[in-house]
Amino acid sequence: MVLLHVLFEHAVGYALLALKEVEEISLLLPQVEECVLNLGKFHNIVRLVAFSPFSSSQVALENANAVSEGIVHENLRLLLETYLPSKKKKVLLGVGDPKIGAAIQEELGYNCQTGGVIAEILRGVRLHFHNLVKGLTDLSACKAQLGLGHSYSRAKVKFNVNRVDNMIIQSISLLDQLDKDINTFSMRVREWYGYHFPELVKIINDNATYCRIAQFIGDRKELNEEKLEKLEELTMDGAKAKAILDASRSSMGMDISAIDLINIESFSSRVVSLSDYRQSLHSYLRSKMSQVAPSLSALIGEAVGARLIAHAGSLTNLAKYPASTVQILGAEKALFRALKTRGNTPKYGLIFHSTFIGRAAAKNKGRISRYLANKCSIASRIDCFSEVPTSVFGEKLREQVEERLSFYETGEIPRKNLDVMKEAMVQAEEAAAEITRKLEKQEKKRLKKEKKRLAALAVASPENSSSTPEENEETNEKPKKKKKQKPQEAPQENGVEEPEPSVSSTKPKKKKAFSKEELVNNDLEETAGGGMSPPKRKKQPKAEVASEPEEADSLPVPKKKRKFSSKEEPVSSEPEEAASSKSSAKKKKKLKKKASQD
């Protein structure tokens, strides 16, 4: 007995269901089909074997993309290998999509079935899925479906973000619509202004130029020789400007009121602005075609190439078409009419607007259109699938079409395709190398600018806010350090010790040690006998200034330092004498000990 299992893909996960022993023919009866709508009766037919939920929305999106492309995802593979019976011949798996069914049958070896009974069962599972899975509500299932639908569609749109052939399709469609609208509006201006100045229609043929001149002239009675220079600028022809001036003097047109003239001028200004926009849109289309399909635009022109891409739907679709389809692209009605009436099929479609077919003779138009379609299909494939698209191949293909035209006319044998493509390959590699170098330089410049900008922002914003308290602490600490250094500098400035300018780094350390002892002795002496110190303080600063003027000039000490040092300098000389006397007494004691030991 073959067991029938059904695979159901939902936004929350995969579900594997098993059908109870029911005849397949009976499932197709209308009474049984009605039982699918009833949950109790549906439970008698189907039971849930396993349910594999998706861990996150990203995993759900990956599985949805895999199912749509006909790829067996790892989650689906694990579910089927775990819960389906090991004997694959006794298992029949029902799936809704034939693509995924073929992929499962090829990779895992399970027989898959689609349509018929499976469609009815999946309809019932889809209806009662929130009741089959424990803990799943109808609201949560709907939310999961909505979220997955949004993310799936967003991913499909993002897939085409860098495919700017969409912009080409829109711009060529707008360009064609603008041409129709400008022609319609220009005819309206011609008819409207022709009541007042009918002779101008025969002199000026171009629609945009006619609207500009009608806007400039206004009332023909006010046109005189002073406006002749401006007319020459607009018409780009002195003879036409003179003819307009002469015709305005002897015109048979009716008089027109000021209000009507204002309306005509405003409408003609709209037509002029539309024609200017049409020119800017055409330049935009040319730049886009040179970026997206440079070979195709070099071969057949920007407008015809853009129309081919728009008619095919995208550059990828055009690259997939054979040359015979490209040849009659745009002439589908004529083709099917010819097939229906058994007449002659069309020789060309949109490629008729290229210059090559117009230059060919009548008997060679079909041949050159077939050859041109062949080259267009090659150019579209090069543009679609090359990493760095260049116009080298398009120029070489255009040369081949030119040689084929001359062959039809003069009989001159063209070059072989192999030789031309070899030359194109060499030139294309050089051009691609140059383009990659330029892109790398631009990327490096951009990265440098970005680094500089980020560094400037990092220095400007956070450090300014955090540096203010640090600067305040530094300013508070600096005067304290100076006060500690002042008693250390005092013995250097005294007349007791006069070190040389090239003093080693060890001497200041000794002086720092003496300075601490000096401060202690100063306090003791001031408390014991402070009567002797005032006369010394008055005398020694004078001796200091007289003996060492160079040191005082060389050290840039502020006035506060000098006042402070003058108070402590005389005191610091007495502890030095006391320290020297102590050291001599210690030496004498050591000598006496050695003598007693001897």
C-alpha cells in the first residue's frame, strides 16, 4: 500500500500531513469535496505528521525564495528525511508546485504528485491550518503571511535596484509620449495663432521654433526692424527673419484682442518648456544607455536600443531572445496576421528605425535587417552579462554592418567575424583595465574623505564636551606644581651653590632631597630663634642680584615667583651649613671608630 503524504508550505513553517486509507477516486466526488470545508470531517481524512516552524523572518524569506526558484532548502530536506518512511518506493509525496516537486524527486528520490486530489487536500489544509497546528491562531498566521509577503516583495524589488534598465524603459516611454503631446500642442498653437498671422505657418516649419516666434512676436502690428536681430537669433536664418517681417506688414490675418493674445502666448510658452524638457530627457536617456547598454547603443543608436529594451521588458529578456525574435520585435500584429492569412511575414520591426535599413537597397532590406538583428542580439548579451560593459564591441559590430552594406553594394568582401572579435577582445581588456583603475581611484578618494569626515566629527563633538573639566583640573594643578618647584629652585639662585650650566641629571635629585630637609629645618629655626633672620633677608637678595644677573635674565620667572623666592632664599642657606657640619661630624665619628678597632 502506497502511503500518500502532503507537503504544505506556510509563512510560519513547513507542515507534513498524511492521508488515511481513502480511495483516490472517492476523494474526487463532489460530496467528499464538500467535506473538506468541514473541520471535523476533514480530520477523519488528514492527520498532521510533523511541523517545522521557521526560527526567524529571515529564515522564512530564504525558504520562500528557495521554493519559488525550485530549490530544496536544508530545512525542507531535514523535515522530509526525518519524518518520511525510509522505504522511498512506498511513499508518494503530494506538493503544490511542480518545480519543487521535480527538485525533491531529483535530489531525495521521493515520488511526487501535483494537481487533482492534491489540490483539493491543500485547499482544505490551507483553510484549517491554524486548527491543525497547536498554539497557532488565525490572527498570528495572517500576520506571518503579511510580514513574509512584504519582505518577499521587498527583496524582489531590491533585486532590481541596480538594474537601471527600468529607468531606460520609463524614459523612452515618456519621450514617445512627449513627442505626441508636443506635436498635438504645436498644431493647436499653429491653428490658434494662424487666425492672426496665417503667413507664418508657411515660413516656419519646425514646431518648437514656431511657438518661440509666436511668443516673441505677439501682435504682428508691433513687429518692426528693431526686433529683426532677435528674429534672426530665433530662426537662425536672416532670410527667414526678413520674410517674416515683410509678411507681417502685408498679412491678411484678423485682428486679435489683448486677452486672446495673452492666452496664446502662455500656451506657446508651455509648449516651448515641454520641448526644452524633451531635449534634457533625451540627453538623460543617452547617458543612461551609455552606462547600461553601451554596445547596443553604439551599434544601433540610443533611441532604437532603448525601444528594444522597453519592448522586451528588460535587458535580460532581450539578451535571452534569439536573433529572429529581435528582427520582428515590434511587428507582432503583422506577423500573426501573416500567419493567419498565410501571407508574407514581416522583415523587420523596431530595427527599421535604424539608419542601416534605410541606406540599404529595396532588395537588400530583408538581408541587412536579418544581419543587424544578429548583431543586436550579440551586443545585448555582451552588455547584459559582462562585468565591465564597454562600447568596444558595439563599435566593432557597427563596422561589420557597414562592411556588409558595402558588400551588398560593391561586392567588397568583409572581414571574418573571428578576426574582428579578436581585435575587440584586446581593446576591451585594455578599456576594462582603465575603467577598473578609475573606479579604484574614485573609491580610494571616497574612503579618504569619509575617514577625514569621521575623524573631524569625532574630534569636534565628543572631545569638546569632555575636555572642559579636564582643562579645569589641569589649570588647578599647574600653580601647585610651580609652588613645589619654587623651593627647589631657591638653592640654585643662592650664592651658596653655583652649579655650572652643564649640570648632570643626578645633581637636581640631590637638591630635591636637600630641599625637603631644608623646609623642615626652616620651620625649626623660625620657631626657635627668628630674630636673626630679618637682617639676612634684606642683604642676600641684593647679593643674589649682583652676583647672578645672567641666571635671573635667562629664566623667565614671573613676578610672583621672585617675591616668593625672596622670602625663602635666605632661610635655605642656613640648613645647608647645618647639613655640611653634620656630615663632617659623622666622618669624624667613623674615623674614631676605625682607630679604636685598630
